[in-house]
Amino acid sequence: MECNEIIVDMRELSAEDREKGRKITELLFKLNHTMPMSAEYNAVLKELFGDNIGTGTYIAAPLNGAALDKVKIGNNVFINSNLLAMARGGITIEDDVQIAGNVSLLTNNHDPYDRMILPCKPILIKKGAWIGANVVVLRGISIGKHAIVGAGSVVTKDVPDYAVVVGNPAKVVKMLDPEKFD
């Protein structure tokens, strides 16, 4: 995925950005302490993501992260518990994606010489992808359409459409037959 890097200096966040971060932290706390699948839970999800969450989508608590206003989630997405979404670079999750428990989506890193500087690049997870448990997806990565990322993998390079990747770093071990998908 070709994507532009943005640089964020955490010392220079605007008052508006700091307030947005405070509000997201508050909403995460509320979500993580609300009865799942209740009207109240769904209302907090809606407040947290606004119009950036599709219909038929479910996110299991607990959910953690930063800059969640930069996350866009499609329709019929299932995200299991303990997602860590460090989203300052932007995260897009297309329709029909399945994300297992304990997944980390990390759009930012730290400058090795000045840790308050965050180089950020977006993450894109395309339609129908399946991300296994305990996967780490690093900044600037695209996960292809109907691709599978095996449990425990660390994704350091783009994953092609219909690929199955496993390992650290994740490598293609199999290609799925596109004809077998609707």
C-alpha cells in the first residue's frame, strides 16, 4: 500500500486534540464497563465511532487505543475482545472482516532519537479478511481482500488478496482460490 507518512509531535498537540483524546479515553472506559450487546453498549460504540462504524458490526470489549476518531469500520465486521487500535495514522476496516482476540493495529511508531515524535502511516484491512488471534499489524500495511493472517503473526509487509500468511515476520504460505468466494 502506498501511503504518506505523517509526523506527529506529541508535545505540540492542540487543545482540541488533547480534549478529543480525553473524550476517547473516557468513552473507552465507559464501553469497557458496560453490559455487552445492550442498548447502552451500542450507544457508547456509536458515540465513540460516530458515522465511522457500519451496520451489523460488533466490537467486543475490552477495546483500547488512541485516536479512534481516525478509525473507519465497514458493515458486518466482527472484532473480538482486546483490540488495541493505535490509530493516529488512520485505520480502515472494510466490510465482512473478522478480527480475533488480542490483535494490535499499530499505525504509529516512535522516532528512535526523540520518542515524543510519532511517524504514522495508515493500515487498510480489505473486504473479507480474517485476522487471527494475537496478530500484530504494523504501520503502513494493507491486508488484502479475503486474506488470512494466522494467529500470532507479525505483519511487516503488505498481504496480497487471497493470501494466507503466518509467522514473524508474516510470510505467504498459501493462496486461496478466488472462485470459491461469493
